[in-house]
Amino acid sequence: EMLRSLVGSEMCIRDRVQAFTNKNAGTGKIVQASGVTIKDSGNTDVTSNYNITYVDNTASTINPATLTIAAVSDNKKYDGTTLSNLIPTLTGVQAGDSVTGRTQTFDSSLSGTRILGVSGFAITDGNSGNNYNVTLQNASGSITADTASAQSIQIAVMSATSALTQLSSSANLIATSVTTNVTTSPTVVAAPSTSSPT
């Protein structure tokens, strides 16, 4: 900012300020000056002796802030879902803004070593989230097998296998019996002979 046309020994007290017209990120932003107070050599306020014109700057820029949302490591027992009950952490959110609805999920519902990723969030900054460049970070985790469920499945499979074996054995016995009855030669009983009377 520049000061012009002060008279004689009058001087400007440096309490002048300038500010953007809003906080949102973008280019071609407007910056306005204000607050100039003019006093003479006797420290008398002579501001009213001047018609002060403030000239806006219209070529300023506010760059988006960096916001990092990081998943956190989680380990759970297998439950058939990819859900994680932990909440991702935040770095870089500015005063007055908020990030809500943060969720994270496993990359698979299956047991084993897994990767957790950020799956949901909402930025409230008055600019539809455009005041931030968002970086999402993954984390490592794991899902352990549900031993009770695995045992139940194993028992069910063994029971089914046993039932099938018994059914197969019964079927074999029936087939053998039928085959034996069909292939065995019938017993022929000779009828008693009758003699003609002489």
C-alpha cells in the first residue's frame, strides 16, 4: 500500500491494515485497505482533513491449505464385514472449519494381513471443501480368523461327510442285496410223479 499527499509535518500513524474480503481459497481475490489515521507533529488527529481513498487489490491469491486424513491401524476378529470401528486422524484443519463423518474400512472382509483406507469424510469450510488439498493415508491392519466359527464349520462338514458315508454304505448294501436276489438261480422243486393205475 502507498501513502500520498500528506501536508507539511503531518504524518501517518502506521495502524493501517488490509484484509481479504473472505477467507476462501482462490485467485483474483480482493484485498481492501482500511484504518489509516493521520496526525500532525503535535500528535493531533487530523484524519478528518483528508478525503481518504482506499484502492482495492484484485489480483491476490489464497492457496488451499493441506489437509491430511490418515487411517489408523486396526485389528479385529473376522465378522464378515470390512468395517473398522476406529476413526481416522486429522492434520491441518484450520480454526472454524470441521471435518466430520470420518470412517475407515479394511480392503477385504477376509482374515489375514489387511490395509485400511479412509472411506468417508465431510469438510465444512464454507467453500464446499475447496479450501483444502486433501491427502488420504492408508494404514496396516489385520483380521484374525474366528476360531469358534471355523470349528463349527469343520464339525458341520464332518457331520455332513459322515452322513454321506452312511448313506453311501446303505445304498451299497441295498444294491448288493438287489443284485444277489436277481442273479441267484431260483430253486426248482420237482412235482411228485403220478402213475396210471394198471
